Amino acid sequence: MNMSKIDMTQGSILGRAAQFALPICIGNILQQLYGTVDTLVIGNFCDASALAAVATSSQPLEILLCIFLGIGSGISILISQAAGASDADQLRKLAQTAVFFLYAASLPLTLLGVAAGPFLLRLMQVPADAMPYAIVYLRITTLGILGNMGYNFNAGILRGLGNSTSSLLFLGISCVTNIVLDLVLTAGLGMGVTGVAIATAASLFLSWMFSIFYIRHTYPAMNFPVLRMVLTFLFFMKC
């Protein structure tokens, strides 16, 4: 039995709703902290130009995060409807659709962010002395879009199955990893903006990987696709 699953049909309605919603609220707050932690670390170990670069270039990704959270909520609704109807076939179809859409949306967004990043930063009127740092930070963190989007999609799947605590645990591990890598790469190795950007992108992928392995292990009946869907997507892109 999955002890992380909350049965909304048993016990106090208000109590169950609060128990289910609290991890979601905490998770949404934690996801806003990646850029904040990067800014704090850069502010303590780098110059003012680097600080300005991170503070401004993290904004586009925070906007994307809001979109990813919204899509994750939509996935949660569809999954909960299928789970409530005990429709295993529909659950598998929804999981496959979510994964396919993940790659179909995140890969073009990543390429667009890497290519159009400098233009976007100029529109944001980033100071000239901070521009080189801002370009580096935006391009590297853009590589983490797949991990960011993938985590939120998987969190939506878990919430739809009545499990809102496991994704919070994965996110907490990711945030701690981000802090440690920020300090190691920036304070320890002196990598500056590049270090905090790598730390953020890597920690985003970590939360996604944890959620993938958890879903595949805990809900094997969903036949949650990973590599097979990637290869299929790349095949159609090539064609």
C-alpha cells in the first residue's frame, strides 16, 4: 500500500484537503528559491555585475515556471479523473501523452532560449557590464528546462494519484543539492555565474529523475515511458 497517498473519501474533508494542499504550497515556494539562492551566493562571492546578471536573467525562467505549474495542474486533473474511474488504460495513455508533450515542448524551448537569449536580455535592458554574465547564466539554466518541466509534469501525475508528499521530498533534495553545488562551484572552485547556473540546471534534472524512478517503481501498472518516448520523438523530428 502506498502510504503517501491521501484518501480524500475518508476522514474530515477540511483536514484531508489541508493535508493534501500543504505540500503543494510548500513545493511552489521552494521552486521559486532556485534563483533566490543563486542570487544570494553570487552576492556573497562575486561582484556587482555578476549579481545584476543573475537577478535579471533568472526572471524569464520564473515566468516559464508559472506556465509549467499550470500545465502540471491540468495533468493532475486528468489523472485524478482516470484514477477515480479506475481506468488503467486511460492512465497509461495520459502518462504517455504527458511525456511526449514534455519533449515536444521543452526541447524547442531550450533551443529557443539558447539562441534568442541575448536578444531577450537586450529587451530587458540588462546593463552592458552585466550582459556577458547574464547570457551565460540564461543559456546554461535554459538547458534545465527539460528537468524543470519534467518534474512539474510528474508532480502533477502524482497529485492526480493522491500523492502530494513524494514530489515535495524530491524537490527538497533538489534544493539542498542546488545550495551545495552553488557553494562548491562558486565559493570553492571560483566558477562564478557559470557555477551557479550549472548547479541550478543539474538540480532541476535531479528532481525530475527522482520523480521518474519513483513513478516507475511505485506505479508499475502505468507503464510510465521514458527512453522509448524519447527515441520515438527524435525519430519523428528527424523525419
